[in-house]
Amino acid sequence: MFFKLQHLEDHLDVLQPARDELLAMFSRGISLALGQPEGVSSKSSILSIEHYDAKKIWAFIEDEHDRVTGDWSSYLERRRQGQGSELFATVEGAKAYLVQQAPVKFVDGAWLAHTHKITTPFALRSVTKDAWQVLSEELGDGHLDKHHVYLYSQLLNEVGCPLPDGHSPDFIKARHWVGDGKDKHGAWEAAVGQLLISLFPNEFLPEILGFNMHYELITLDTMRAAHELRALGINPYYFLIHIAIDNADSGHTAMATHTVTRYLDMVRATEGEEALQQAWKRVQVGYSMSQTLGSSAASTSTTPSIEGPYHAPRYNTIAPPPDPLGARVIEIFKAKASVSHQFHCQSRARIGGQTLVEWLAPSKWTRTEPGQRPDPQQQRHQLELLAALGHQAKPWVYAGASSKSLLVRELSWEGRMFGAFTHDEVVALSAWIDSLGPDKADTSREERDAWLYWSFVHMKPVKSGDAVGGLRDPARDHPVVGGASQEMETEVPAVEESDDLPELQDILSRQKPLGISPTHLFPDLISLWFAHISLLENTINTPGRTASPLYAAILRLLRAQAGFALETHIVAGMDEMKRLTCPSLVDLGLEMLERSGSVTDDEKKVSCLHDILVITESRGQSEKSKKLTRDMLWWGARPQANLGLLLGLAVAFLEMKDAVAKAEGEGSLGLLSEESRVVLRAIVERERQSLEECARELRRVDGRQYGMLLKGYEFGRGLVEGCCC
């Protein structure tokens, strides 16, 4: 899966198992989060914020930052007192650590790689743009020397442990020494989790934003690694930049938190409180997945391991329950015992031979303070109750069937104990009951793995086969499945590799400027305008592949198209989010649509690319531009196979945009305001510089794709002239 997700266009069959695995990771994250003891949960679990409150979220993030800096101070004090290193004591140990972490480091940024596409609903683009900025900075903002994957690869080279590219088959073949096996599973799982979480952005955006909010927190391991590498004479810069760039004031921690609160405020304003609460639950799911990804659920170590980037919850028990949900159920009963004991004096119910009064005696449920050794007899009593509930408690508990269990019904609406347990407590209890029974004949393993997620977020389950099978419209869906080759109607010219290919600049210098025809401005121009934005946006879905001069130039082009400020030697951070919005190509296209004349009220309310294409087709779009529009969307979905073609088409559409930027006057030629035309001219110039660099680099490294670029330009220019001139 690690390999296939980085070569998605050739392995669309991975989408269904990928979604199943993602849902299972969601459920495991919630299971671990619900399973934390109360003393831990109240301090370090996002679930402690039951209802969305922006102030509480910021306070929580600040507390997390303070906790890490406090742990850092304690670590430094231990070192001052003469204690040894805690991650690695020797140079060879440090090298082993760096190699072992390669799978997750070689996909750095992948958790956001599929966000902010042309298929993103227009109303959400301000949110996804903020998230995409974090991705851009992970990829160096188009500067190779700041690209995180490139920096990590350089570090491995410096310490004499070079590895193949993370997206290459050779990297998978090397896994026996990169880290393979149960004890080194964490980094691989964390890497796959990063690749999975971003994969379905239109379906799981809240979860992506929650994942981003946790993942961008500064960690103690990052700080210790920088400290101990420097002491061993190894360049710590890769870790130092993560400490700096992830800061909670102007860096990724602040940016990610702002993105979450902006998104949730938007949900509240547009969909109401019920939708807000559901969206908040989904943000919590993503956060919990990041917090627990790569952990062993059974781990009880109080010393963080270097086996993976994340660590399991630490239980204050000698012998932990067999799973985190069982631990959570015990903590729930522990919290209820002291306040509910007397209420059950008249109950004749017996579980495993004891009455409820005997089971819930406060003396057997004393709270254990953090760091305090638990009482073994109390532990045994609590585990015995868990076992009795699971095997001898009908009708209160039917193993594997929470919906039949009287205990759950009594805790629900119209039950005698309604309100005694919170929603999350009932979810945890129900999930634990369902985990007890034998497999149901009519329930697949994938459905069982995903059950806790759907229950926690109060959503009707959608099977992965149905969800993935519906991703067939490239104007609406991302990713998109189906027979792209069967769908395409525009014949692309063939090209053969040649050493005698002209410079792109020589070809462009001989071309006359395009002249946009007023009679074709709408709808052909509008349709092609929006569709061409898709040409290159999927080229950066695999962070490891983007660690090259060619893709650095493409990233700068995408930044220009998306309305980001010109790159500098310093990351923008929160400056970009505070900056007055600079229009993107999508914004300019919507302005053109609105100013095109005779636009109905419904047409002004377009919500996505699909709506645009419906409007243009209904307004007499030519068959030629209709075919080209759809085909460009399909070509863009296969960025590796079509890279040269896509770059050539991008050059052709550069000339179309240049013509629009220069068009003046009222009526059909006045599609953009003067201010917007100034913006467009600046975007065009930045795109031109990037595309010229792409052409030079492609000519140097891949003659066949460069030949396709030249053919794609001539082909695209001819089609644009036929549709819009």
C-alpha cells in the first residue's frame, strides 16, 4: 500500500482497501483515545473538549505546547545531572534511528497532498488553501534546498546511509534493512497513515484538518533528536527546522489550529449547530488518529520508544486490560462508582454472582493519582467485573450486540439511566460490547473495523465499495476512477524521443499573440478556464517525487495559480493567512462568469466545477471545447504518464490567459476589472518563469517527455484557437 498510494494512477485498485484501512485507523485512534485513563484524558486528549469552543481549542493547544516544553526542561535537567542520552547513545545507533524513520520522513507532507483541488467545493477553498499552504512549506515553497524530503535524504547521505527514493520500487525492496517486522512496524504504519488521510479530501476534510492540527505540534522526540544528533557530530538541521517552523505563534501549529477553527466557524454559519458538533467530532477523529498512529495498543512503557514517531497511551496499571476500550470501560465505572453506589441499593440484579452494590463499592474503585502504584486487589476486582459483564451478564450485556444489550438501552433516551453517561462514554461502552462477540455472518471485517468511527461521528456507514465506485466524475470527484482512456475523445499526437529538439523559447518567439474572439468568450472560454487549472495540480500528490528542480518549479506555478504571495527566502507562515486575499485563477474565473452578462441568479450560486460545466453546456458550448474540457480533467488525473503533455498544454493556456489579461473595454471583452487584470498579468508572469524552467529541466532529464511538451503546446494552442479565437 505504501508503494501503490505513491503510484495511484497505475493502482486505482488500491482505493477500496485504502479507504477500509483509513476507516480502521480512524476507529483505532478513537479506541485508544477513549481508552485513556481519566487523569490522562483530561490533560492530553482532544476528546476532553466535548463541544466545539474555539477558545478551549486554543487553550488545549497551548497546554499541549506547555507540556512538551516542560518535558523538554525535565530532559535537559536530567542531562545536566549526568544522565545519558535517551534516544541513541552512539553514532551507529543514531544512524539506525535515521534509517528506520525513513518511510515516514520520505512522505513528509502527504497528509495534505490531495487537498485544494479544482474539485474542492468553492465555498471551502479558503479553508483548503490555508491547509495547502502548510503542504507548500513542507515542500519548500518551490525551493529544493528547503524541501523536507530532500533535506532528510541529504542527511542520510551525509551519515553514509543513502536510501533509494521513497516512491521507488527499490525502496520497498530495501525494507528488510529500513525496518521490517513487528518491532519496527510503527514508522511504516505512520507513513501509510499519512498517505491515506489525504486521499479522499471531499469526503474526509474535517478529519484531514484534525490530523494536521495534531501532526504539526512540536514533539519532545524532535527536540531530543536535534540535541543528541548534535552531540554526536551529526547535522541536526532537519529536526531544528521542524522545531522552528512548527511553532505555535506564527508557524504550522498556529496555522493548523486557525484552519480548524475557521472551518468549524464556517460550518456553524452555513449549516447550524448540529452539523457543527458532528464536524467537531470528525476533527477529533483526525486528531486522535495522528496522536496514536504507529503506536502499539498494548504498550505500557513509561519511556518513549524510538520505534515510531508516536507513542501509545500510558496506563497506570500493572497488568493492563487486553485492549484500550476495556481500560476505558473500567475508567468509566471508576468515575461512576462513588456517585452511584447508593442508587443501586434496591437493585436485585446480579452479575457473575454479585450484586451491583457489591461490584460498585467505592472502596474497590479508589482513584489512582498519576505516578501512583495502583492497588492490585482493586485492579483484580475491576478486571473481574469486566470479565463478568462480557460473559455472564445477559440481558444486560449481549456479547457482540450492543443494540440488544439492556445496559445500553437503559443509558439511552427513555431508559432509566439516561443522562448518567455522556455520549462518548456510551460510545466507548457500546464499542467494547460489540468487540466481545464472535464475528457476525453478515458483517465484514472491514465493517467491524470501521464501526466505532461511524458511531462516534453519528453518521450512517458507507461501504468503501460504494464510496469508491461512485468516484467517476472528474469534474466532481477526487480521486477519480473509471476508464479514463475510454472516456477521452480528443486524439493526442504521438511523439518519439529525439536528440534534435528545438528550444521552447524558439517556438514561442515565432508565435503571434492569441486574439480572443468576443463571440466565443462564453461559454467556451469559461469552461476551458476552469478545467485547465486541473492540469498540473496532481503532479505533487507524492511528496518524495517532488524533491527535484522540475517539481519545485511546478510547485511555484501552482502557488501562483492559487493566489499565494511571491516566494521569499523566509517561509510566510501566519503572514500568508493574515494577508488580504489575493485572487486565484478560480476567483478570477468566477468573476468572469459573473461579468459575462445574462447570468441567472442560480448561475451566480455555482458551488463547484461540476456546476460550471453544467452551465456552459446549457449555454451552447461547442462540442470541441466540451471534449477538450473533459479530456483535460482525465489527463490531469494521470500526471506521471502525461507530464510532458500537461506542461505543454499549460504553456498553451498561458497564452490564453495573457490574452484575457490584455483585453480591455466594456461588454464581452471587459470580463475582468482593471485590478483583476493586473493580478492576472502577475500570475501569468510567474507561471511563465516556472514553465520555462520546467522545459529546460525536462529537456535535460527526459527527452521523450520534453518532446511531448512541445507537441502538447502545439496541440493545445491549436485547440484553444479553435475554441476561443
